[in-house]
Amino acid sequence: MHPPSEPPRKVIRKKGRHGGHHGGAWKVAYADFVTAMMALFIVLWIVGQSNAIRGAVAAYFRDPSGFQKGSPSVLKGGAGSGGALTSLSPQGAAGAAGAAGAEAAAKEQAERTMLEATASSLREKIHRETHLASLENRIKIELVDEGLRIQLLETAQGVFFDVGSAAVKPAAREVLGIIAQEVGGLPNDVAVEGHTDTRPYVGALNYSNWELSADRANAARRILASSGLRSEQIAQVVAYADRHLANRADPLDAANRRISIIVRFQSKARR
């Protein structure tokens, strides 16, 4: 008698399924998109940083190995700090300093050019007025370390102020008006200085060259302010008496009696 036969076994074969119509291409596109967004974020972050940080980043990409040999740059990202540079490699510091120095030099040169143009315009306007042309040699306009200096140099007879007085003469009033109109449109601060010669003041009691130089400087300031100079432009009014002579070889020279108006370089202004 034969044993009962076992039913035939069924073999089920599973076919591998394809990943769809697009396969894995979308992953590559998505990775490219994320990379592009990250690059954009980094660019925007760098643009918003200080010159020092931008210089450090530029130094790294110029010479990564040399940058890493020096002191590494550390960025702290505190709340609202936007990242603060705590240390720079020598290359990064040099790059940042160079960029800052170049920017400062460019600004100073642009300001110097502007003040030179102002000086030329002042000379032309004064020369154009025929009744002031004879005073051109008494109006000294020059660029100095402090900025643009305009000096009204007296004569023995006194063409800008009465001798021994702070009373302003018409010529001084007109010249100061021209200066105010020209300088009033500039962003620079202005200092007004009063000077005398060494001849002792005789007249009123308790009145000396100190008071005279102060009164003349303030008289000039009032005319400048009423003729076009903005009140906030006037940073200093100083009386020097005979302590800063224009002609040290001749302390009694009338040219030592003068008003100096200094349009100061913005980078060197001191309030």
C-alpha cells in the first residue's frame, strides 16, 4: 500500500519593483537645491558682517593652509550678535587692516578733493568782487593738516576790524558772508579762532588781548551763523591772543592780528 502523496509545493517568486517613473533623480535635484540655499545663506551672512570678518573669510579662501597655521578665527554667535570675531589669523588681520586702511584713505582723499574745490570756489568768488580784489593778499586760503584754513589777515590800518576793537568792518562782513554760503553746504565742522599781535592792549580796565581775540572770534562766529553756516557746524570758538603768531619773526606784524576759520577734516574733528 503506497503512502498518500504530498500536495505539490508552490514556489512564489517576488519580482523587484522599479522605483517609479523618475527613479532617484529627485534626490539629486533636492541636494542641489539645498546646497544652493546654503551658499546663498553664507553669502548673505558675509555681506552683513564687519570689514574684519569679511577680511578673515577672504584670507581663508586665498590661503586655507596658511590661515589654519596661524591663530584660527573664532566666531561667537550670541543672541543678536550676528557673530563676533574674537581672534584673527595674522593673514586675516593683515587683510582686514589693509581693507580698513584703504577705505579710510579713499574717504580722506575724497574729502581733500572736496575741500580743495571749496578753496578754489572761494578764491574765485572773492576775486569776482572787484571791491574785494584788493584784499586777496589779506585772505589766505590753504589746506593744512586740520583741514581747510581761511585766514583774514589784518593790515596796520585795520581792514576787517577797527584797530583795538571787535567792531566788524564791511569788508570782513562781506567776506565772512561768502565763506558761510560756501561752507554751509558741507558736512564738516568749523572752528573759529581769534588772534592778536604782541602789542599790549591799552584802554579799558581788565581788558587784554585775550578778551579782544575772544570778542573778534565771536563777532565772526555770529556773522557766519547768520549768513549760511549751520549752527551745529560751529564746533569751537577759541581765543589765542598772541600765543600763535603768524609771523614769529615780527611779533608786532599786523598780520598776526587775524581771524582763522578752519573747516576741519571729518576724520580728524574733535568735539
